[in-house]
Amino acid sequence: MIIFGTKGYLYQLAILTLVCGRCGNPAAHTLRKRVTKFSLFFIPLFPVSTKYATQCTFCGAEERVTQDQAERLQSQSAAGQGPHISTHPSQQQYRP
């Protein structure tokens, strides 16, 4: 008998301040990486899929991002290049 399947792993890569595309508030967003791995006899062997997403801590909206966007956001967060990074530059609003 061969036992096989998949298992998901969730990694939190960074916490960023972004302008939410849904609620429009500048709020903290978590950048997450979800990896699904194939397992044989309950031992994870190799990744089957990898997905990246940001989630707004204000309204809970989740938005999928590409690997390039996730790496760019993570590097900007690590470099400390300003507190406000936005994935939606066209939806930014100035609020005095």
C-alpha cells in the first residue's frame, strides 16, 4: 500500500503598509506565501504549487500577487524604503 497526498504550508514573509484596493485605507498588509507539497508516506518531497498573496488587516481582503511583485515588496520592506508602499498607485488618495 502506497500512501500519498499533498500538504499546504503557509509562510508569512513580511508586514507592509499598503493602500488597500478594496477599502482604500492605508493599513498593514501581510505578505504570505502558500506552498503545496506532494508527500509520500507523510514525508513532503517537492513543491507542487506556490502562490503569493497580500491580506489587508483592516478589512480582510486578500489579493494574489505574482512572485516578482512579492519579491519586490519583500525587498522594499527589508530595505526600509519608506513606510508607504502601494500595489495600486492609481487608487491612492491624498488625505490631509
